[in-house]
Amino acid sequence: MIEVKNVKKKYKKVKALDDVSFNIEEGKITCILGINGVGKSTILKSIAGLVKPDKGEILIDGEKFSNKTYNKIAFVPDIDIHLN
């Protein structure tokens, strides 16, 4: 299970995440939807351990991000590939 609790993240003066909380249950498919700039990528990068939240916590199976939890998460970023 993934637990996101009161996560906040700012980039300079821009609030990317402001007190975001939700749970994703094991075995469930979850979709994160929203218009550009609402924090979808930031929350996914935070769950994957690529971005550190300014406040709040993210738990994977009840544990904070570590080498142990790292092996439980897969993240495939959007990549712009130009083929010639």
C-alpha cells in the first residue's frame, strides 16, 4: 500500500503540492488525472523517491522511503524520443 500524508512541495515560489493526502491499496489500479501544472508528475516522482517533499510523508507498506522500499516501486517517466 502507498500512503501519501499531507505532502507539500514548492519550487521557488510555486506550490507544486499543497497538503496532498491519499492511499493506494495493494492490488488496486489507481489513476492520477489533472490539467497541466497541478502536481501529477511531482507526486509520482515523490513516491518514486526522485523528489523529496518539503513536508509530509510517503509510506510504502508502512515504511518511509529506503533501499528496501525502493525495490517495491517502478517508475517509467515520460520520455520524448525523436527518431530520424
